[in-house]
Amino acid sequence: MNAFTVSPGAYAGPGLSWLNTHLHGLFAAIAGFFDALIDGLVAILGLAPAPVVIGILSLIVLKISGWRYGLICVACLAVCLLFDMWTSTIETLALVLVSVLFSVIVGVPLGVLAWRKPALRTAIRPCLDIMQTLPPWVYLVPAVILFGLGTVPAILSTIIYGIAPMTRLTILAMSQIPLDRIELGHATGASKLDILRKIELPSALPTLVIGLNQCILLSLAMMVLAGLVGAGGLGSEVTQGLTRMDFGLGLRASLAIVALAIAMDRVCRGAIPQKYLATH
């Protein structure tokens, strides 16, 4: 290494070591929370036999979205079952749902706040650009250092990975709201919270759903990489197929991921706008 070489790890490493030493209790509490959340969700999805769970999920989708999306849900989940990937599928589904939930919880309020505060929007734009440019491995490495191998670093890195697109598309969605609707809300004397809840968010919902869709697809992509750090689920099956040179296992796991992605993508795009926009 010459005198002009710059090593970011030489600066980041001591900081991560300090965090691991002095905030170990906090990290253990975070890990326990997410482990309990995932284990509980997997336990709920595994209470009944797979055909029963598929039927219940499909009926819920059919009730919300219509028969087309219900059939898509049945077909995609049946593919996962036929490929003998059901246990891994519900683990991946639990991981994705939790990751997307927290990405939305952080990304949507941050996007709304950035839309209302131009200075904040200008400040976070470079951060969002960098977050969407960095390879997914960059998120996994510090998470593994702080939390070790397993499910928790996969979830946390996926949450962070999904915040950027959700925030950016929230800003875009809010900027597309017709001004006359907001002015009408002010004219009727509605509070800022009422305008946000009853006018702005419903008007921005189509673009917000696109952001939600992006979060889901990025989370699924991240879960494949997270299988390398012991996250379990379909990503772990893909990893085992690669390490064992088992083409059949890798192909079945990959097709199961595709089927799950199609189901979540179609349900997300088709169900949510029809349910909420029709009432506004």
C-alpha cells in the first residue's frame, strides 16, 4: 500500500468496533425484537397446512382485489408448494413484509417532510442518490459486523435499502398533487393533519403504490443476497444450490422467488388503488 492509498475501512472499522463494544445491549435488544417479530409471523403462517394457508391468503386477496388477483395468488403460491419450497417461501414472505413495513414507516414520513421543507429535500437528495447507487453488499457488511450472521442483519440492511426509493417516490407523489385540492382543504378550514390524511395522501396514492412495489421487489432481490449471511428463506436455498452446484435446487428456489415476486407485485399494483381510490 503506497502513501497515497485511502482505505475507508481504516476509519470505519474502529467506529464499528466502538459501537459493538459500547452499544451491545441496544443491538441485542434490536436483534431480539426483529427475531421475535419474524418468528411470530412465520409461526402464524405455519399454523395450518400449506393448502389451507394458500386458500386463506387467496380469499383475502380475492375479497380485496377481485377474482383475477385471487387466481394469481393461488397460482404463484401453488408453484412454491409444488417445488417443495413452502417453508422457505413463508420465511421469505415474513422477511419481506417486515422489511417493507419498516421501509414505508420511515420513507413515507421522511418524503412528506422533505416535500414540505425544500431545504431538507435539497439536503437529502445526494444521500438518496448515493443510497440507490451503492451495491447491496455495502448494506450487508456493517449489519453483519454489528449483529452477526442471521436474520436480523438481512432485515436491517433490506429496510435501509428500501428507504431511498420509498422516500424519493413519496416526494414525487406529493409534488404531483393538484394544488386546487390542497387549496380547497385550506378554504374549508381543515387542519394540516386532516389535509394530509384526507386529501394529500389519497391523491398521491397511485405513485405511493409504485414506491411500495419498488420496495417489495428490491427487498426480494436483497433477500437472495441475504441468504449468504444466514438469513434463511428462499435466498438460503439459492445459496445452497450455488455452493453445492445443485442446479435443480437453485432453479426451484429461483422460480419460487419469481412466483412470489409476481404475486406480490400484481396484488400491490392491482389491489391497493382499487380499494382506496374508489372511495375518494
